[in-house]
Amino acid sequence: MPKSKGKRVVKCKAKKIIKRKRISYSIEQKTQVVTYVKEHRNNKAVEHFDLNRNMVGRWVTTSSNWITETKGKSKRLGSD
């Protein structure tokens, strides 16, 4: 698999290489996904929002810290 700098390389079934650009999500967007997960389960949220399953799982686990650690519409957690 070819190396890439700063971009994720994903192989498709057709053996084509697709480069995905990294995206930052706001706390509001993450909270929307987490509430959807609580209502409809993880796999439905992954399909509905077209996100990575592992990323959604991490968001659900860390969602309890977002309320106490965020300032307004910040995208970064734990930063001063």
C-alpha cells in the first residue's frame, strides 16, 4: 500500500485507492451522533451519518466528558 502524508488511504473492493481528507467535527455534531446512537444503535448511526464505526464508538465513550470540558463551540477537548 502506498504511503501518504496526512491523508488516510483506503482500499476499495475494486482495488482502487481512495484518499480521504481528515475532517474535524464540532461538539454539537458529535453530540447529535451520540444521541442518535442511543436511540437507534451504533450501526444505524454509522450508516445514517456515513462515519467510521470506530470513531463513533470513541465518541460514545468520551461523550460524558464533553459537557464539563468544553467552552462554547470548541472543537478541541482538554485545551486551554
